Amino acid sequence: MTQISHHRRGTGAPIVLVHGLGSRWQVFAPIIDELAETHEVIAVDLPGFGDSPLVPGVRPGPRGYAAWLTRWLADNAIHRPHVVGSSMGGGIALELGRTGVASAVTAFSPVGFYGPAELRWTKGLLTGMRGAARGFGAALGRTVDHRAGRILLLSAMFGRPALVSPPAARLDLAGLAGASAFTAARDDFDNYVLTPAHDLGALTEIPVTIAWGTRDVVLVHRTQSARARTALPFARHHDLPGCGHLPFSDAPHQCARLILERNA
């Protein structure tokens, strides 16, 4: 069996954390301590990202990863978790809610609510960032040692990039550069769009929270959070003022409380 990189600790009702395109489980590090005080927390590197290898037969992308994660959760005796996802992971979380695997869903800036131009922008921006991370490697790593460098390089992803530690920034860039499933997962975004016409299955029967950083320029807050409200009118929608696409270091306590309120 393929060894999947993951972090598991705490006790109580399970919370599963699912990262986005080019990311890794450590993106949730700023909120894990608070969640693990009262819950078992499982943060996973998806196949082809972080320290998890590609898994034969798994189709990278929201639906393919949701199908794989359904099996992985069952194999690891994790039943009816609250699934928390970021970006692509948000789409995966919504799929697990739709199919009845999740008991609750919290999605931070989930994919699936873009128009054609916005989708091209998102794919182009992430591809450009990956190209820079691969092309400049160690030079970028040295740049993020400085506050001004982190602001310059990370402002597309974080609302408060100076709060990201240099070691975390270097590992984030290395993870983006080395993600073997990046291209396949990125291209699968074309096949994942959620509208009011889609069958939402069990998603309408469980607690759902959609959170969006107001400074998100990857999946633009103003337009895409509005589409999410239209497509998922039954969900709780929450804006995160001053936060970017990855809000966990921008406002860790606020992000953790949004998740824990759904488990109270």
C-alpha cells in the first residue's frame, strides 16, 4: 500500500484537513494546535503533493481526490469526519459532503465558483508562481528570509505575508515547485464548476460553512464568494477581512473558531 504523508493527533470527533493545489498539509499548521485541544485532527498530503507520492489510478482534481480520500479515510478507520478544505481542498470537502462521507464541511476559498476568465487567471497565476519557484529555487528561499521578500513573493497567497515564518515560506515554495500532480490537478479545474443546477446530494443535509478572505486574488473574493452564495444558499457564508487566499496564518484563531463552531 502506498504510504501517504499525514499528521494525526488529538482525540475526539475527527476533523480532516485537505490542502489545495501545490500545497501540503503544513499549510494548516497555524490552526492545528487549537483544533487538537478538543478533536482528533488528521491533515493529509494528497497524492502527488507534499511528501505523498502519486498513487496509481487516482485522477488528480477535486472529484478524483474526493473518491481517493473516501477510500483512504475508510482504510484508516476515520468515519464521518468534519472535512475542512482550502482552495482545491475546499472542492474536495464539498464533494465529500455531497456524497455523504463528511458530517460537516468548512471550505476556505473553494474552487468551483469561477467564470471562464477567472479560471484562466487562477490557472495562469498558480502556474506562474510554480514556474518561479522551480526556476529560482534557492534564490527565492533566501529572499523570504527578509520581511520585504515575503511581502513581495507571498502577497498573492496571503493577506499578511509578513506573518509567515521564513522556514514555512521556503517549504511552501519547495512544495509548490516539487508537486508532481500539479499539472493534472490544475487542468482538472476545467471539469469542476458548481452552480445551482448541480445535484448537491447530501450536502444540503449537513452543516456547511464557506469562508473567503477579502484579499483573495487567486479565487477572487468579490465575484466568486457571491457565486458560492447563490449556488449554496443553505450554507453559512463568512468573509475574513484582510485575509488572503490562505488565511490560516493571517487569522489563525478566527479560522479555527469557524471550524469549531460547527462541531460544538
